[in-house]
Amino acid sequence: MEININKKAENPLLDRTEIYFDCLYQGEATPKVLDVKNKLIATLDVDKNLLVVNKLNPNFGEGKAKGYAKLYNSDKSLAEIERKHILEKNQKPQEEAKEDSE
């Protein structure tokens, strides 16, 4: 899987940077949101708790998806602005989190 950043836009009103990207995954299954998030974190070298992948729209038959992510400047901004279901989508499932702690 390869991530190409298309555009970064500062949004000072919402205290975040909005990131538009392409995800290339030729010959593989469509990647999960968590996999894309981890790749973006590695590419951008940012805090994993402040990055949220909002959308990942695959193109049928192309092995390519367009995505939109938000990088918040603080935990407070993220908690106040981001919707609950988007935050849940960007976290490890509860079962995996329990196995990791044991």
C-alpha cells in the first residue's frame, strides 16, 4: 500500500490541518481505515491520537482510493469537534485492545 498526499490545508477556525490523499493498493484488498491511518502516521510523522481518517472512497476495479484525513493540533479540539462514530472507526476494536494489554 502506498499513500500520496495531494493537498494539505490549514483550518485555523477548527484548529486542524485537512489532508487529501490517494491510497494505491494494486492487487490487494481495500485497506482498512486503521491500516491507512497507521501508514499516514508513519508518512507524516505525527501523533497517532491527533490524526483521524474521515473518508476512504475506493474506485471500483482500480486498486486506488481517495481519502480525507484531519490532523488536530490538540486533544481538546479533537474531542470537541469530531463525531463519535468517526472516532470509533479510527480506534482498535475492543477485543484486539484487550489482547494487546495482556
